[in-house]
Amino acid sequence: MTSHVIKETPLKTEQSPEFPSAQEIGNPKDEKKKEKNLTVKPFRLQLEEPKHTLKQTLNIVIKASDVCPLETQIAGHGSCNDGQRGLLMHESGFVLKPVQAPPKGAREVSFYQTISTSSVETDVMFKDLTAKFFGTESVKMSNGEHCEYLVLENLTQGFAKPCVMDVKIGSVTYGPDASDAKKGKEAQSYAGTKIPYGFSVLGIISHSRKKGFKRLTKAFGRSLDENNLDDVLNHFLSVDIEFAKIIARCFLEKLDEFLDFFSKQTSYHVYASSLLFVYDYDALEAENYNLRNPVRLKLIDFAHVFPGNGELDQNFLYGLKNLSDLFRKFLN
């Protein structure tokens, strides 16, 4: 067994950070397919905590037979048979996300390393709003090519029937380094919600007593506008109205935490990142909602994070406020 030490970048100061159409399908457990073109060597993951804590080492032996496509991936590269590498899942609970080509991939790795090791207050708070990061690892493909992956927390881990919604935040979903062609392409996508509301619904996975398992992808999100925007939560929270309102209230509590953070932080401007909403349909009746908030809400995808230069991220805040208002409207 070989040992891989996670590479760190120098800590940054707070002022100068670096860094298929809509469809219903059967039970995903019946359709689980192992990734056939992977040869994953056993490795040891090391989790680097901030300097004031001890280094923790996770001893995980990964075999090719233990790795499969992440069934709950509903957006991003590889999610719609686009020929690109998608997210992989290991039975231990880790998600392997492909590192994109430079500069996007290097920027995302650098951002995760920064917030994972920094003691700056903004970084510490930002870390709590994201999936846990366990470093990077190289995966050898059957053709001999080595591909780098981010090793991340699986936000659906432990959920029997996870309901998932991926919402990209911002009217502008490209960084300041984008080409004119990229700007034009992004401006035309999800036009019904991106410009007027500042968010784009990339996909939804839901469970319900009447319709069972349902997956809506980008075709659904692109069909949305001011006339049918309510369909978003009607699909995502397609459970008994009593539970639907409880879950909506739980998500709104967490959205308020994001609003509070982004109303103050000026270190980063975040473009094309998504909020991932997750709850367990199977546990709705068993939860004691007075004791805890059982839903999960985390920010994901950081290939387009740039310095904030002391200014609020108004682009992100605009979408976040409108998305919060959608939940408030649902409750009222």
C-alpha cells in the first residue's frame, strides 16, 4: 500500500485569496453499474486539518470493484451522457470528482486546500458551508492514463431514498477570465430564470408515494420561467403537504445561514457554483424535527472562484435572495 500526502498551497490572507431530458426512471439500485474502465490502485488518504489540530490519517483501501458512478449526480460533467468523466462513489462514503483541465481544475483544488487549512475566519466559515474535502488522488484508467480526482464527502451518504436538487447560483455564471464566446453561450442558457432571478435549476431527484422515483434534468430547468417557477418546489417537495412545509422550513433555515455569510464576506466572488439540497424521503415520518434539522445544504463546484477585492458578491447574493424567496412563497 502506497502513501500519498496531500499537497498544500501556502495559506492566503483574507485580502488576497488564490486560488437527458426530463424523465422518470426506475429504482436506481436496480440500475447500478460498476465503472468498467477503471483500475484503481489501493491508496491511503490523509486529511490535513488546520495547524492547530492533529493530522488525521484515513486508511482506506480502494478496489476497482468498490467504485461506481454516483447515482445521485444530476448535473455537471458526465451526468448526461456527454462523454466526459462523471462523479464516482466509493462504498466507504467518498465521492471522487474529476479535476478539470487547467486553469479551472487547479483553481478548484487550490480553493479547497485554502479553506481546509486556513485559520482566517472567512475561510473557516466557508469550509462549513461546503462538502468535506479529503485531498486529491490519481486514478489509473484501463488505457494507462492517470486522472486526478478530488476526494469529497458524499452528501447523500446514509440516506435510503435521497431527494436531491442542484441549483446554480448567479445571473452571471462565468468568471472574469471568460471568452466572448463563453459569455454568449452562458447568457443564452436557462434564460427564463438566470437573468430575472439569478439562479438555474440544473436537476432534481425526487421520491413520492404516487410517482415513485423521478429524475428531472436540465431540460426541465431550461423550461422554467416566471409562469411556472412554482413547479420547482412542487417537484422537489412532492410529498404530503405537512412534510413538504416542514422540509421547506428546514432548508430556509440553512439558506438564511448562507445569506448571512454572503452578506458579509468580501474575500471571494463565486461564479457558476451550485447549492445542493438533499433530504431523505424514507426518514420523513421518523424524524423529530424539534430536535434537529435533518436536511443537508452545501455549496459545490469551485472552478470559477476569484478574489472579491473587498466587495460583496452581489451576483451570488441576488440569486440566493430570490431562491430563498421561492421557499418563503412555498411556505406562505
